[in-house]
Amino acid sequence: MSKNSVLKKKRDVAGNNIGGYELHMQNSTKTASGNRVIPINRSAEEALLTLKKENETPYVITNSRQNPV
């Protein structure tokens, strides 16, 4: 996995909170310790790739609104 999705508070140009949240994609984790290697077997990898192909979004697992889980 090379991207993470995070919810960020919506702010104006001065940095003031204007209410609500927005989904933001980032290419790194918050800290270096957030990088992890999770070993999976070949059948699990194939299942995840199949799920990703069947979705109409770039995410592997989504909710009913096609948002990442």
C-alpha cells in the first residue's frame, strides 16, 4: 500500500477551523513507525486484488458510498 487516507478539519486560509472534515490522500504515514510490512499469503493477495478490480474506486475495501473504510 502506498497511500493513506486521513480526515482533516476544514480550515480557511488563515488556518481557522470552518467546520466539517475533508478526505485527504497522503503518500506517507504520520510517523516513521507507521510504516509496516504485513505478510499475507498468495490467496489473500489474490482476493484483495480481485476486490480492487471489482470496485469502481481506487480503494480495495469501501462502504456503500464508495468511500474507503
